[in-house]
Amino acid sequence: MMWNIVSDSSCDLRMAGWDSPSVRFETVPLRIQVGTREFLDDDNLMVPDLLDAMAAEKSAASSACPSPAAFARAFEAGDRTVCFTISSNLSGTYNAAVMAREMVLEEHPEKQICIIDSKSTSGAMALLIYRARELMEADTTGDFEGICNQLRLYQAALRTCFTLENFDNLIKNGRMRPLVGTLLHSLGIHVIADATPQGTIHVADKARGEAKTYRAITALMGASKDCTDAHVIVTHCENLAGAMKLKQQILEDLPVKEVEILSCRGLTSFYAMQKGLIIGY
């Protein structure tokens, strides 16, 4: 019986880096429309090309969730599938995956498929995928429901926060006034936000300069949960230097177990923009 982990591409993990001999993994790509160009968020997408296109395009870019058919093809490849999606409050991806589950079970009622709304994106989704792989590789009884229940509990304990330096996408999409965005950028002010338990975005703080921003992030992390022995993932949008500095600040301020650094794929780059950082923990 083949275990199968499926995620949309906002998890920021690449299929090429998957190394489990007993658990299959597939990401289903979202799409990003920039003017007349469409970018498929798969392993081949070059993020700098996407960012350059967004910067050059005067109109707002948009994103589109995968089709139910795309999810269905991924579900059909395994016997027992757990699928993680970006927050259902940010995208229609969760609904597309649920529709795909019904499509597949109608044709293959023997398959087991669980859809879990991550209520988040990026690092938190990657942590869910890591935990799912760990549970599946250790499983000896085929306890599908037991594993799904453990993953739901784990999802509820995860947290996400992020910081932005570039506000162009927010301005073009009408979510921030141009004057405000220009002022924030010129003053070197970073917006710090977190994800609510419902999967919506809450602006938690603002800080001026890198050092104050990173200290504000660790303060927010420590206030939101007990971070003892936590696995933290920092995802960066073309900002490895900033991610490394934030990693060091987290290790200094919080009793975490480890801090892993990933680079944003297309969808998270679309939201985070140049130099954005997303923290899942």
C-alpha cells in the first residue's frame, strides 16, 4: 500500500529534493498571471523572472488555484493520501482538493484520502509534510485515521508570521495606498504580521530597520507559543542574508531545536515579494 503526500506549491518544498523510499510526494502547482504572461509554480519556475515581470507590469498580478483534475491525478497515484493546502481563507485551493477527493473516491472507493487545511502556508505546511512523512515511515499497522488525527492536532499547534519590505503588490492590488507604501519603504519600516487560528492575516507590529524587526519577530514568536525544542522554518524571497540573520536572532532569543532555511517558490514570492521572510514554527 503506497503512502502519498500531496501539497499545493505554496509549501515551498521542491519535489526534486524528496528522499523518502516509502512515501511518495507531489506538489500541485498554482498559477500566477502577470499581464499576458502565466507562470506555473512548479520546480522549474525561476523566481527572479517572476519578480522582474511583476515589477515591470503596471497592472495587478493575480494567482489561480490548481484545478480539481490536477489534484485528482496526484491522489490517484497513491493508496493512502494526505493532502495539505494553503489556508482556505486565502485561496480556493482547499475547495479544489475536496472536489478532487470526491471525484477520485467515486471511481476508486477503496482509496483513502484526507484533506487538511493548513490555515497557513510555506514553512508551516513544510512542517506538516515532514511530520506526515515521519508518521507514515514509522507506521506498521496502516492506521490512516490515526495518522490524520495526529496531523490535525499538529496543525492546530503550528504558527506562522512574516515580514515584508516591498509593498508594490499590495499597492497594485488595492490593499495599500501608494502614499503609505512609499512612506513605509522610504523610512525602512517593516510590516510584521501573523496568521490567525482561522487562517487569516493579522498585522501584529511594525519595526524600523533589520535588527529591530528580527527582535520583534522573536518576541512575537515567544508570546504566541512555547517554542522549546521547536523546529522553525524561515522561508525567504531572494533574501538569504536576511534569513541567516533572522536565524541567528531566533537561536539567540528562543529555546528552539533547529532553524531551517528555505527559498520561496512562486506563490509565496507573489505575496512576500523581494526580501520578504516567512516563519513557520
